[in-house]
Amino acid sequence: MKPVVMIPARLAASRLPNKPLADLNGEPMIVAVWRRAIEADIAPVWIATDTQAIADAIQAVGGKAVLTRADHPSGSDRVFEALGKIDPDGAYDAVINVQGDLPTVTPATIRAAAEPLRDPEVDIGTPVAIIHREEERSASSVVKMVGTPLGGGRFRALYFTRAQAPWGDGPLYHHIGLYAWRRAALARFVGLPPSPLELREKLEQLRALEAGMRIDAMEVSEVPLGVDTPADLLRARELMSAQAGLA
């Protein structure tokens, strides 16, 4: 494979205005995420954004950014437009979509997302982690992956849900919203209309499953903090200060 890492970032956010540019211990959050992607050392890293200020922040630290339309319904659509702009000839055959609000994501988790694409039968790779906290088993905010084990910490994903599933004894797996796409799979996905289960569960990845695309998941040891609120931002600052102190 010849992959590229894309980090979609838009300025509008209802719960945390100007989220990508929020200060995280002296630098914008989008820069912190970019640094994690660079540390993964898996592919060139680009920011796909609708805002010049975000592009300026990345370019100020030596990163690469591409401007996209502001009206994309999802990060996947933004990534697809950006990919066409930076690589119109199709040299990159895979793209790793790292969410721009995961400043604590580890490089190992980014690498794990791409691991399933080594299998030519897989269209999309994504990470999951075992749920340890009892309250998260039934929390609708925690998306669960239902899958069949393939060995080596890898699963073939059969379904994603906000419900507590599967039933019975055994671990539940928290899905982490980070994806490695074959380029052809992403092109097909963005051309499909939202699917019934996607609309019902409000989970974009179900569109791919309903269309017969194969998603494999790799188990990782962390669930990175997603920053959606001012409280999340404070927690991210604490976590990153602690990590800096251990470095």
C-alpha cells in the first residue's frame, strides 16, 4: 500500500466553538493531533479543512494543509475531496482518516487502524478497545463493535451499535472513530446515500456494512479522549500535561 493520513477539521462546532484552534497547553488542538499522526510514521500527513486559520496553524509548524468546501456532511466527504486535490492521479491507494478532536490518540492506535488493509479482502480498518467500565456497557454514547474474532487481536466487524451488544458473557468492544480506507472503498462510500441503519443508529460506518463492504477491527489498549465540550478540553490539557511530565 501507499497510504496518506488525512485529518479533517472544520471550525464550526456547537458545543465547543473554534474547536480545532482551542489552546492545548500552548498550541492549537489540531497541531497536537497532527503531531500524533506524524509520530505514527506510517504515511505523509495532511490536514483537510474549510478554514484558512486552521491551515495557517498547521503550516506554521511545518505541516501540510488543503482547503476544502465548508458544506460537507461528514469528515469522510471532506477527506475524499482533499484526497482528490492533493493526489488527482491516484498515487495514494489508501487513506487513514484521523479525527481532528483526538489529541491524546497514540501513534500505535493510528498504525493499528491500517493493519487490516494488509488483507486484500478488507475495505476498511478501524480500532476497538475492551470496555472496562460497567457504565459504558449500556451508554449510548459509547459505540460497540460486534464482530467475530480472527486471531491476533483482529475481528471481522458484523455490526456497530449504541446498544449493549452482543448479549451474554464476554467482553464488549468500544469502537474508536478512526478509519483506514482503501481509496476505491472511500470513493464508493461517499457516492452512496445514507442507509437505513446508519440513519437509525446515527453511525456512518453502517452505510458501508449495509452496502456489503468489509470492515475489520484491530484491538488496541486505549480509548483516546474525544474533545467535544469545554470539560473535555480541560481533561485533555491535564492528560497531555501528565504525559509531558513522564516524557
